[in-house]
Amino acid sequence: MTQAKDLTPAPTIPVAALATVLGALHDPVRLEMVRRLSNAAAPVRCAALYDAINKSTATHHFKILREAGLIERLTIDGQTFQQLRTDAVEHVLPGLLPSIVDAANRADTPST
């Protein structure tokens, strides 16, 4: 059984102002990354958070989300994961993430 021997978070940045956070979430790729992280409710390997973009573009999007204070990077057993900073964002911008993720989930679900 493999245990998470090395759980090392990168230094965290404070959650940014509302305009910066909304700017980070405005991009459809970044919004999808946040939606997937929120729905997972746990750290997720980077490659599972995006489709149809290359690794360097994904790295750019992760950087913007980190600089807005929305996510943090973790190293677990030598693997890189991303984790949504739900509690920190909720403390600074109450209700914002649940509302945005709920709307993104509804938009992703085909209407009947």
C-alpha cells in the first residue's frame, strides 16, 4: 500500500482581490480546471485537469490560478498535484466559488 510520504505544498499566495479572481476564472480553460478540482474535493494530478492544450499552456493557466490564490501545488510521492484552496477563498470571498462552480456544472450538463 502506497502512502503519501512526501506531502509538500508550495508556498501559498494570499487570495487576490475580487477583480483578479474573476479575471482568472474568466478563461474557459481555467474555469474548467477549477470546476474539476472542486468536484474532486481532493488534490488532482495536473494532467487530469485539462484537455486539448499542451503542458506549457497548462502550466501558464496553473500559474494564473496560483497567483490569484485559488489553487496550490502539492508534491505527493514525487508527483505534482493541484488543490483548490476552498477554505481560503471562502474566507476572503464568501460564496463565490460554490456559485461559480455550480453555474459551470450546470453549463456542462446538457439540458433535457
